Amino acid sequence: MEGLPLDWFVCAYGTGGTVKGVGQVLRTARPQTQILLCEPSNAPLLLSGVKTVYKSDGSITDESHPAFRPHLMQGWTPDFVPSMVEDATQVILGSDCATDAL
């Protein structure tokens, strides 16, 4: 739909590939587009501000993220913040990252 404005791009994060890839393109092609990254309200891993601890080999620790709670929609959020999501929120979204739940 070329020529039409794209006000918002809304997605869940999963592994982070979609938000990172689409976010990179949107920041260049349509910088006015707002990106909204969603997560379950009962498992606010990103909003908690607690980063996932990774081992030296890149794997995650054996413990779940302290803000993780199971969600009825399986696969929406893992029990850790994937490194690609952390990268996307820091590099692509940067200071535009929200710190409050909607």
C-alpha cells in the first residue's frame, strides 16, 4: 500500500527476529512509524528492566526470569529475554522504548 502512512507496527517478541528485522527497515524507510512491542501483562519481562543473564557460551542460566509467569497463549513469551530482543530494544528502539504498561 505504497503512499499510505504506517502509524504503528505492533508485534509480540518471541525470539526477536521480527521486531529486529522490521524495526531496522522501519527506522530507515518510515522513521515516523511507532513500534509497539507487546508482552503478556502477567509476565512483563521487558518492563521489569531485569536483564537475562547469559553464560559465557551464550546459553541462558537454568533459572527462569524473575518476572516470568506462564501464559495461556503458549509461545508468546519464553521465560527469558532473548538476546536479539535486548539488542532490538537498545539499538533499534533505543530511547523510544516505553517503560510503562499500556
